[in-house]
Amino acid sequence: MTIIGLHCSSTDLHAGQIALIKHGSRLKNCDLYFSRKPCSTCLKMIVNAGVSRISYWPADPEISLQSEASNPVTTSDAKLDAKAVERLKSNSRARVCVLLQPLVCYMVQFIEETSTKLDFIQKIAKSQPDFNTDFYTACRQERIKEYESLFLISNEETHKQILMTIGLENLCENPYFSNLRQNMKDLVLVLATVAASVPVFGCFGFYSNEPQPTNETCHQGLPQEIARHCMVQARLLAYRTEDHKTGVGAIIWAEEKSRSCDGTGAMYFVGCGYNAFPVGSEYADFPHMDDKQKDREIRKFRYIIHAEQNALTFRCREIKPDERSMIFVTKCPCDECVPLIKGAGIKQIYAGDIDAGKKKADISYMKFDELEGVSKFTVNGVQKTKSIDDQQHQNKKLSLLHSCSVLFITQPVCTLK
């Protein structure tokens, strides 16, 4: 499947409404994934567009019921809306469901162990002799606390009342209820662990080592919080990899000339990808060995599709030359990908640069430092000038807030015959 949209609710519109505005009838046969169960206003429009499936996070819905659960005597539009949503669900062709599966065994442990070895943590560690993993642990605990307050309902009885109101009575009995809450906690833990791998640490951030023209918006860096948020998205993609050794994720965003109705402001999603073997291939079709294998013929490098290549191939929007477009990559782009990024017209690269300038057995990273015409933002502790965006958006957050709902849209990959 291909992701064709990633939206966040704004002050005036819910995420579902924004999806209708942006995609219209193209939503037909698509799958939509919501961070909250959509309200009746959104659901009736989405169902009418002919979507295939709507999946949502089983906590407080878009029209909040948490205040209702704490005070059952009070009646409000929230409960009426929940009933309307259930009626729409039962009388529509679209499947409205909870998509929540247990994590693969040891997944949390694997993510925790690999996160401390990433470019971002390693760059900070190399420049700070007294740096230790206690900082990462503290950062991870902060993210866990933050995300638990956003995505989980602490009181079990309140959670049960909400589940019953939104039509999930079958999940209110044990062991289903306890399993549901544990699965939710595990996923929040994964998200917090990945987010902590792109930490806020002193003056470290994504900065360019080259002086940026102050009069050219396309070369100005993003606010640090937004840059980190997008890099966390790329980090999550990296764990979808088919490479046994190195997972790489990439996501492309662009910025329109004027602010849109989306909660993401002027920024809009273009494409994403991770390193994997060609679509449709089976496990044993291609070699999986790295450069430790002496026989070069059975190494993986000539067969695996890089994250940047997949992001460009399966993009849902064209890259416009007059807009600020940016790609976020969890690893330094190699010599195979750098010309593709420049040729596609991308204006900015946000990436780790630990491998920059290195030449390995089957892959090299020589072209990244030599790249001209594309602004490069890597993790370092020196900010030459404060960007205009940082000043304008000092108090703005591109994150998952209590009042926001977030969705991404996928559609089946079409085969042309």
C-alpha cells in the first residue's frame, strides 16, 4: 500500500474534514488511520466518500467523553455524537474498527538497545566527554510520561465507560480489557523510546555548517521542534526495514507559499519510505549479507532499495521547484542517493552525518559533503544564526496535542497492465 496523506486537526477543522478537503473522491477504497475515533460530522463525510476501512486508537474519541465518564449525571452532545457514530458505523459499507495488535516479542528491548547507537546520540556523545546514557534514560522517561498523558486513560473504570459508550463493550471484560491496555502501553513505550533517540540536549540541533542566505526562504532551516518531530517519523519508518543489519527511514515534506487549513500549517506530506528489497520479492530471492562476506556476489548492496529511493518512488505529490521541500533521513545519504535527491528538486536534507566522507567496501558517502545547491542540516551543537522560522514559531508545536486528532491515509498499490 501507499501512503497518500498525513493530516492533523487544526483550530477550525478536524483531521477527517481536512482529508476530505485535500483528497475528495480520491479517498474511495482508501484506509484511514485515526489517533481518535472520528466524530459523526467527519464520519458521515468519510463514509460518503467510499473509504474501505477506518481504524482508530481505542481511547477518548474526537468529541471527548472523559469529562462525561467522570460525571455520568451530566448529559451533553458528546454521548449523542457517540450514538450517531455507532449508527453511521452499523449502516455503512466501510469497516470501522480498532487495529491494535501485540508487539513482536522483544521489540521494545530491541528499539531501546539500538536507539543509543544512532547518529544523533553518537554525535552528542562524541562531542561531550562526560555524556552518558543516563541522559537518554531520563529523556525517555519524560517522553513516556508525556505520551501516556496524551494517548492513555489512567483510570481503568473511566476507560471502560468510554469503551462501552463508543461501542466496544466486548473489550471491557478480562482478559480482553487488560490485554488491550497492555498493548496500548507497549505501543506508547515504543513511540517514547524512538522519540528519545532524537533528544533535546543543550544547544544541539539540526543546523547547517554553511552560511544560509537570509533572503531565500527555501534555504532557511525549520524550527528545531518541527525538525525533530519529522526525524522521529523517519525513525519509526526505519523499524519497518527488511535489512537485518541497518534500518533506514526517510520522509519528505514540503511547504506551501501560504498556510493551509491543515493542522500542519503550510507544510504538507509528500512521501516516505524505508530500505527494503524490491516490491513483491520473497525472503530468499536476494542476498542479505553485508561487507563482512568475502564473496561480493552474495552481498545485499546491489539489490536493496534505499529509504530515500522508496520515498521518492512512492511519493503522493510532485516536488515543486518554487516551494521549500525537505527530506529527513535517519542516516547519511550515500553516493547512490545524493544525486537522486538533488535531481528530484529537494531543497533541504536533514540527516545524520557520522558516515559523511567515508568509503566502505560496497557503499560510499563521499558526495554528501560535496553536494551543492541543497542545504544540509545535521546534528551539531553550534547554531550560527537563529532562523526566522524559529522566531516566528517559538511557541508553536507540531505534536500530538490533547485537542488534536491525527490521521494518515493509505491506498492499495495499483498495478498497470
